[in-house]
Amino acid sequence: MMVLIPVIGISQSKKEIRENKIKSTTIEKTEQKDGQSITYKEFYEEYDKNGNTILKIEYSKAGDIKNKSTYKYDNYGNVIEKTEYERKSGETTKTITKYDAMGEKSEETETDNDGNIMQKQTYKVDNKGLRQEAKEYNGKAELRWIKKYTYETY
């Protein structure tokens, strides 16, 4: 089963993060309840020298980690590995992404805590970088679906 975790982005762009040499951002939230202020850390995000997010953590009001994601990039700034932990389910998933010679996504594989493949998607693009086909396979390498793309031009 695939778990979708909402992605909350910090408002700075990669360029602003890089130019201002920002290493991390923390967001604290203060809520008013019954006439009292409650302040807690809501998000934490870390960046590499290129402004790419390498760590993202969402916290509960009690200060526990709700979701944690780590990222690795290739020399072109493409995400090649994303690891996500979700406290509620206790599950950790890892997504490995491969790119072709043109820098287009060619394959994405999602694995569970034990490294077992949960699903895999493959992509074919033409020499213009337009996606032509996408396929998804389950953990047993059985084809789930195929999408074919066609484009009309002027």
C-alpha cells in the first residue's frame, strides 16, 4: 500500500536558499486555546549547498516526529533517492529514481522497510523529452497498467 504524505514546502526558493547560504529552516507555530498560547516546532528543513532539501521533518504538537523525509541528488539536481518515515504507520519507504542520458526520469522503484519492492514505474520518452509511455508493476513484477501519451501539435 502506498502512503501519501502531504508535502509542506518552506517558502524560500532554491536560489534564495543558495544565495543567502541558508542551512536549515525551522517553523514554530503558536496557537491560542482557552486563552493560553501553545508554541511548538511544526517543521524543520535542511538544505545542501545547492539549495536542495536534504531533510524534512514534520512534528506533532507534543514534539514527536510525525513524518520524516530524506533526499539524495545527482550532479544535475535530480532527486535520486527519497526515504520517507511515517510515525502513524511506523513504515519507512524508499524511492529510487533513475534518469536517462537526457535527464528524463526513466524508472522509479519504491521499497518497504525490508528492501522489498512494493512497486516500480518505468517511463519512455522521445528525443524531444516528451513522455511516450509509462508502466507500473507491483512487487511481484506483474504489470498493473500502461499509459500511452499522444500529442497534437500546431
